Amino acid sequence: MPAPAPSISRRRLLALLGAWPASAALAARPHADGVKHALPPVVAAALHHAGIPASACSVVVQPLHAPRPRLSVLAAVPRNPASVLKLVPTYVALNQLGPAFHWRTPVYAVGTLRDGTLAGDLAFVGSGDPHLMSDDLWRLLQRLRQFGLRRIAGNVLIDRSAFALAPHDPGAFDGDALAAYNVGPDAFLVNFDALRIALAPTADGRVGVAVDPPLAGFAPTAPPRLSGGDCADWKERLAADFAAPLAPRFAGSYPASCGEQVLNLGSALPRDAYLQALLHALCAQVGIDWQGEVVSGRLPPGATLLDSWASQPLAQIVRDINKYSNNVMTQQVFLTLALQAGQDPADFANAGVATRQWLDAHKLAMPDLVLDNGCGLSRTARISAGDVTRLLRAAWMGPVMPDFVASLPLAGYDGTLADRFRGSPLAGLVRAKTGTLRDVLALAGYVQTADGARSTVVAIINDARAEHGWGAIDALLKHTLGLA
């Protein structure tokens, strides 16, 4: 998360306001249409304090009952919205697929199953499930064992043909190939292709290291040394080396004061190798003998359906996406829009076409919209604050409003806004999606005054100092709610 904006005292803010050009104060007056087209002085002052030019910020505030915005500043300028872009595919998906939509992952026998032994391969056919987890596979394998499967003589075949994607380089965006947020989509994505490595001091003075999900063969060759001191910068102090992903080395130390901590990482293993280690561990746990390999390919004709796993409903998926800004889950949903529109296999281009077609058909055409991969982890994605406002208003008036609005973080309580406004007068009054990248800060959602009046609020900042723009967004929200 970006560093918080430099603090600004009320006295300093008043001084800045006093020094603000008279032309800006005049410009803040409403036009004949009743819409203000200049930033409120308190917001302009906060931007000035952060070193961000007003021209780098688009803002729209519109009461839900009003036909026009109360405040509209550079509303038509396409800007990079970062993760605020997730509002587009999640809203379209709730409408196009329905809140109760489920992904299904079937499993087949490629060969004869007799006396508990499958004389051939076990095959999974991926459908793009955004939330297929290791415990789901455990339950599916456990059911297969209860149905009589005791041994797989062949391999495990993974059919990923639902998606047609270029090879994914997890380090291409920002150089951090192990960052969980850089994991790419996959028709058979399991556990977000990620690892949770837990570290904790043990009673005998060592550092215990455990991995989730379970991976056969995972064994650190050198755990970190237990050390004293405080817990600051504990990740850097590990000096972790994942060149051998199943045998990581920790050349550094781990402070005992940290207690238990967790490293969340994208897997450094190739997808098939990750699944092979996972499935070997899960098969051993449920009592299925399997010594083969994971291979990729198409399901051959004549395979026999054994079982199928149903995902969580889309409404829950969207909640997880928007609350916690999960990039790869968003991409899975985005690609599913193409599949449901008959574009099989799916790629980002036809997912974009499917999304635009739905928007156009529902009077939400956005000519300047650039979706790229659909999740906002992009330098080319673009949308205007005005178009985000139109989407938010359509969502509020539409049939999926309860699921869509409930998916947004609640200020001071959960998701990406849990800590941002905790203890603030804004806590509980703002439901909004956030977006942060280098040079980008954005927020879009709904605010509610104490008397129940609601407005949409959208703010998008594109500037080298955008990370310091939280003071301006805070000022905008308080101004909108009459708290400034």
C-alpha cells in the first residue's frame, strides 16, 4: 500500500486557503446548470499541499436523486483508474451471468476404472473458476475415493482450452515475479497459483516454516535463524531465496517478537509443477495412490465423467474481488464474460468486446474505455470519472444493486478501507472501491449522510505524487458529507 499523505493541520490548511488565488474561489461557484466545475477549496488546498496539480485530478459527485452532478471536474478525461476498473467487469458479470452463477469443474476418467484402479489418466477440465482452492480439490478427491477410486495408474491431465492466453510473465508489470498480485489467469487456476508460507518461533529456539497449500516435496534447505529485536522489516531480514521453489533458503533471521507471520507469494513453480506437487500431497491425504505426472492437453473423446465441482456463487466471488482487490480473480471473471458470450476460447480481446457489447446494449456506452486485462493492473487501462459515475448510478438503480453495493469496502470496517478510515468520522459512511498504482490513486463508490441522503463519489488522480493524494480524497469525502 502507498505511504499515507503528509499530514496537514487545520491552521496550515486555513493558511493555504487564504493564499489560494481569488480566481480559484470564483471558479468554484456553480455554473448556470447548477453544477460546480472547480474543486472545492479544501480539496484544492490538500492537492496543493501534496504537490499534485489540480489538472491531474478528475472528480464527480452526484446525489443519487439528482439528474446532474453537484460537482464535476474534468469528468470526461480518460485516466488510469487502477483497481477501480474492477467495477466494470464485476458489474457486467453480475448482470450478464447473474449473482447465483457457478463455475463447474468436471473430472473425468480417461481409461477403465476397475477394482479401484483407473487404468489411464484422471482429467480435470478447467472452466475459469476464480476461487478453486486446494480444500475444494481435497473434497473432490475424497468423493472420488468414496466412489471407489483407490489408484491412478496414469497421469493427471489438465485441459485449459477454455482460455487462449499468451504466456504470462509475472515480473513484467513491476519486476516482482513473486508478488501474489502479479499472478496471471488460467482456465484451471488453483489456490490463485499462490503460496502462504507461515513462520513462527518454536519451543526449542528454532523458526518453524510451513506452507499452505500442502506441496509434496516442500522442504526449506535453510530456515531462518531466530533472532532478537523488534519486528520491523521482518520480510527483508529473511533474505529469502526461491531459486529452488520447493527448497527455499532463508539466509537471514526472524525476530522472535514477530510471533507468527505469513508470506503471501505467487508460486515460482511452473503451473503444471505446482499442481503436481499439490495433487501428490492431496492424493496422499485422501488415500489415493498416484505416482504419475501432471500434463496439459485436451480431453480426449470417450472420457467418462466421474464428478464435478461447483464454485462459490458469483455474488460471493464479486464480493471477494471488490473488497480485497484480487487481480487474478477479476481476470478470471472478465474472461468468463467472453465464454458466456460464445467466444470460446476466451482471451482478453474478446472479453473486452463482450463487455463493451453489454455496456452498449444497456445505455452505458463508454467510447474511451480501455479495459486491457480487466483488473486495472495496467499502464494502459483508461476510464473517465464521468463514466464510472454513470456505472455507479446504473448499478444503484438496477436489479443487482444489493450484491454490487455489498461488494464494496465499507470505510473503517473491511476490505481495502478497513484501516484507511478507522476511527474517522467517515467510518461506516463510505462504500467505495479503491485503486492504487505507481502514479495512480482512485476511489469510487457511494457516501451516505447521517440523514440517509446518498451520493456517488468518484476521484481519480494520475500524477507522480498520486500516493500523497489521500488527504485530498479525505477532504472530498468530508466535504461531500458536510463534515469539513
